[in-house]
Amino acid sequence: MKHVLFVLTSHDTLGNTGHKTGFWVEEFAAPYYLLADAGVQITLASPKGGHPPIDPKSADPDFATPATRRFDADAALQAKLTQTLPLAGITASDFDAVFYPGGHGPLWDLANDAYSLALIAATIAAGKPLAAVCHAPAVLIRSLTADGTPLVAGKRVTGFSNSEEAAVGLSEVVPLLLEDGLQAKGAVYLKGPDWAEHVVEDGLLITGQNPASSEGVARALLARLRA
């Protein structure tokens, strides 16, 4: 049985807006169920451990999908979510792949987390796939290869676009614009239409642009695990 580590944010404050943030439910639930239904074992982790915050907007009925409705009725997964492991105790060699769900939270914590950066470096060095969707590709911006060069340099990647950030009115709130941050490290940023599914694969990296891309990223990851 393949074993995938899901890494969720522990950050719950949306800058200085007075609003809450966290992970986006669809970007967790859709990949989780697609992989779990295929027989993949999944472990959950976060920087602080315990219950990672859910972005309250992602629980709004306007953003409901079959996966989020399944999650809302899934007491077992909700209980599992309250007991994520602290990243500090995670060993990359225990897993066959790593998946980062998005939401705005990762821009503040996972983009800079030393344990996350070490996990990414070890995963890539071991030749294992790493997937991230929406805002979660921010975890790649400061990631380095074994020789100290930016992991994304020359790599084709995607993630939440500048135009999508502007559309939600948070361009001046977030600590970084993901599209700009990836390009600054030498990435070949590829953008699809706003809000439409767009998945990019390059080497061991699998990235998705937005919430609509979450299941597509998981499908691509599952194909790698089955190869």
C-alpha cells in the first residue's frame, strides 16, 4: 500500500484584515477521497500539529462540491483532522509522496517553515513526487535542491495567479504573490484561465492553479504512485 503525507497549514489569520483563514476544504477533501478510495494510506501533518484551521469561506455553501459535502458528513475524517502530527516529528522516508493542500494559510507559515523545507528537499532527493495546489505551491519558493539552487529554477509550475488574487481582493493583504514569487526563483510559471482546472507536471513536481485543480492534481499524483 502506498503512503502519502498531507501537509496542512496551522495559520489562521488573514493578514491585518481581522478575518480568519486556513486551508481550503475542497483542496483537502477532493484529493483525500480520490487517493483514499484508491487504497492509498494517508497521514496528516501540520506545523503545530493538532487541528489545522479551516478557511471559513471554503465551508460556505456557495463553494460546496461533492467532496466537501462528503467531508461535512464524515465524522471519522473530521476526527482524524483534529490530530495532525507536528511536522517536526515527520520523516520523509516513511512516505511515498507528499501533498500540500492550499488555502491562504500556507503563504504565512508553510512557505517559510524549516521542517517543511527539509521535508521537501528530502522527498525530492529520494526521487518521490511532491504535489501542491492553489496557494500551496508557495512551499516551493524557498525550497532548494541538494546543491543549494532554487528547486523551481527552470521548472514548469503553476499556482494561484496574480489575477485570481486580485479577483478575491487580497493582493495587498497576502505576504507574497505566488505567481511573482515562483518566477523570481526562476520558475517557468504557466497560467490557465482563472478558476478553471489547470495542472502542470515537471519532473517530480505536480502543481495545480486553483481549487478547481485539486482533484486533477490528485489524479496525476495517483498515476505516479501506480507507475
